[in-house]
Amino acid sequence: MAVRLPRPHRFDVWAALAGLLGGLALWGLGLAMRPAGEATVMWPGRWPILLPLAVTTGCALLRRAAPRTALLAGTAAVAADLMTQGNLATLVMYTDLMYAAVLYGTPASARRIPRVTGLLTVVATVVPYAAWREPEALLIGVAVGVVAFAPASTGLIVRNHREAADAARLRAEQTALLAETDRVQAVTAERARMARELHDMVANHLSAIAIHSTAALSLDDPGTSRQALTVIRENSVAGLDEMRRLIGILRDGAADREPAATPTLHGLGALVAGARANGLEVTLRAEHGTVPAPVELAAYRIVQESLTNALKHAASGPVHVLLRQDDGVLDVRVTSPYGDRDGPRAPGSGAGLVGMRERAALLGGTFTAGPDGTLWTVRATLPLTEGDPV
């Protein structure tokens, strides 16, 4: 089975070509690193110089694609070059192979190569000096340090900087992703809050309009029709006023608009009075002290929606509203008659129960709604702690 060599990078091709041409130029000019008569030159002459040069050039093609293989083969080529008169281009390309092996190699190689070359530099400095006792012997260690340890250390520094930059970029991308996620969640939560507010503010008035308009159309009694039309007008005016204030808050440049006042539990009396005007028989009993604003708003909206549902769906009979504060919670309970009926007096979407459940959940409370014998009971337990606005 044939082994397919990795394709060299374009920059590596140009680097290898430049090294080869430079080495051939030095070879053609006869500029060798050592004279032919030197004791270390085992293969004198010009032609043996070309073999290490050619091998190192081939290794330069693989400096990025296969850095470890290129370094091992390049080390053997440099060892062979030491036995010839030597070529400076071969040595320069080898330093680049050492640099690339640390920069593009595996993390283990990046840690190991600088340590090994550093140890070799120390050995090449201490051993010759201890053996010959001449200052010139220290140049061997300097040469090893320049050829091996310096490029390996440089490669490690560059690799560390690149990894730090990649980690910073990854953190920035993750931060941007989290910010976008938070933004989407915030927009979704705000849309849900606006939907709850819009439903609770307008549904009560529209339900009353639908019920009384049906009565006005079905009864041939001028007095009853006039009374129904009066209720319709009152609810339509109130609903339009609340819609205008809500739209004024949402529109751009609405800073000059006065926002709608946040409902409080003190307004339950007026809320109940409006329900009575719409035809419900409502009793209110409130036993509570100071309540945090988010809890107060949630309790008001739950009572408001419960009365709206009673107006649309409840059978004939009294509706009881009870608020009681006990053991750090506010208990809200609304009961209405439940039994045989022809159908809802006004159409509903079911969003009211969802909104009440969401309001209770946002405050860490509980919510239940359903039949209990002959009564339909809505109950919410709201902790008396500051929570998310609902």
C-alpha cells in the first residue's frame, strides 16, 4: 500500500526553493563553511555538500505538513553536513525546521524539544570546556544554542502567543454568543410580559363589551338596552384609555407620555366595583399588610383576570375574592359558581390562565385553577419577597 505524503503548504514551497537557490549560489561560488583540510571534514570536495542541502530542502517542504518527520530527517542531514565542508544554507534551513517543529508540532513535541535542545546546549558548553580547558571550546555550546535552542525557544514563544490569541478569540466568541442568548431571552421575556399586561388590561373591558352588546341585541327592552350601551361605552372608553397609555410607552420618543400607573391592591375596590357594574355579584375580603410591588402587581392582575373569566364563564351566583397574608406569603383565592351553563358569554383564548400561572412562577409561587365541587377556584400563593417584575 502506497504511503501518500502530505501536500506542502505554498509558503513552504517558496521557502524551500529560496533555501535551495541560496545554497546552490554559495556552492557555485565555492563559499564553504570549513576548509577541506580540517580534521572534522571526512568528505572533502564540493559535491558531497549537495546531498545534505538537497535533503534539507526536501524537509523544508514538510516543515508544516509533517514537522516531526522533517526535523528528524533534517537532523540527519545536518549531521552529514558536518562531515563535509558545509553549506550555510543547509544550516539556516535546519534552524527553520527546528522552529517549525515546535510551532506546528504536537503539544508534547512543543514542550519536549526546547528542553532537549537546552540540555544539549549546556552539555555542548560544559563538556568541551572541561575536556580542553580552552575558552574557544565554549563556542561549540554557543553554536549549538544558536542552531538548536534559540529557534526552538522562539517557536515555543510564538506558539504560546498564538494559543493565547486563539483562547482570547474563543472567549470573545463565547461571550458574544452568551450576550446574544441573553438578549434573545430578554426580548422573549419582555414580549411575554407585554402580552400579559395587554391581555389583563384590555380583556376585562372587551369581555364586558361583548356580553352587554349581546344583551342589547337580544332583549327588546329600551331600558335594558340603554343600560347595556352605557356599560359598553364606559368599558370602551376605559379600554381605549389604557391602550393609548400602553402604546405611548412602547412608541419611540414616548418620553413625554405619562406611563400608566402600576395597579396596587388598594385598587381592588374599584376593580370589584367595575365587576359589579358589569353584572357580577362580587364580595371582597382583603387581609394583608405591606406587600412588595411585584407581588402586589401579580395579585392584582390575578384577581382582575379571575373576575374577567367569571364574567365570561361562571354560572349565576356570588363570586368571592379573598386575599390573606400568612407566614411570608400572600394567598389569593377567587371562587365563582361552576355548573351547567349554555356556554361562555364571550369567547376566550386560554391565555389568561397561562398568564396567571406565569406571574406566580416568576415570583417563585404556585398557581392552581379548576373545579372544586360546585365552585371554580383560582388560587395563587405568592412569596412576599422581591422578585422579577411580572
